[in-house]
Amino acid sequence: AILFGPVLLFYIIKTKSFKEFFKAVGAGLGSFYLMVLPFCENVFDIGWLIKLYPSSMGTYQYLTVNGYNLYYLFGLNWADNTAMPYGVAINFVVILFSVAVTGFAILSKKDNSPFFSTAALTVAMMFCFCTMMHERYIYPAIVFTLLGWAVTGKRAMLVFSVVIATLNQFNTSWILALYEGAYRPPESACKIVA
């Protein structure tokens, strides 16, 4: 919700369609419910999942976990959040900045073309500059750039998608090689990709 909420919020502000907002929220909640349903003991039991989210966030206190981002570049992979003072403040600033960029991009255009590109940009900014990132958190940016290309036909969106997907493939391959004991690329090469 933090990643995609601003895009939906500015869409609602731009179109002034609160009916669309409630449709989107309902579709999101319904989809979420259907996805977790196979893991529930009974159809009305999702309390375990509501408890799981806050507890899992409390146990995940690292600057980056195998994500090729700014913190990895500085050798802070698996570094405790306390290794960098003001980590939470940095996340807050990055989120505010990405929301401001999203709002400006969406509200300044007359058409609806920036929705997918701003969603991709929001994901990419948070992945690169926020703490507590895994390599998989960049996946939505690949999908949004492909959707942006499909909607707008702009070749740059396709190029961005290929670049992000390729860099993520390097990242994921390195992680699998690292933990499976296979070939481990040199650390300097990993920092270049980051």
C-alpha cells in the first residue's frame, strides 16, 4: 500500500472519482482475501495474517538484505539498522519525496499516461534509497514499466523494463550463487551492478 497508494490517491484526486477509489479498495481487499484463502484454517480466519505483518516487520531490522541498492553499494548488506543512524528518518524522507514526485507527475499531465511510469518510479526510488529491502522488492517496477509501454507505446518504457529486469537478474543470480555455494562473482562486480 505504501508503494502504490500514492498513485491511486493522485488518480482519485485528478479524476475526482471517489466511486473508483472504493472500487479499487474493494477489488484489492477481495483479491487479497482470495489469495490468502488457501492458507486459512477456515474461510473467516485471517486474524493470523493480520498479526503476522507487524511481527515480521519487527524482526526485519537490516539496511538491506541482498538488494543491490545504495546500502549494498557501501558494503552494508545484512548490516543492522543501528549501523546507520537516522535510517527510519531516511525512509520517511524518501517516501515523502517519491509521493511528491508522483503527485507532480500525475497532476501536471492532462492525460493519464504517467500512472504506470510513476508507479515504477516510486518502487525504484524506495528500493534504491529505503532501508530493509530485499532483491525481490524491485519486481513491481518491471511490471509497471511493461504496462506503461503497453499503454503509451513509448519505447523508453520498454528499455527501462529490460534494464531493470537485467539488473535484477544479476542481483538474483548472485544471491542464488552465494547461498547455493556455486560460483560467487567478485564483490567489485556486484557493486558495479548496484
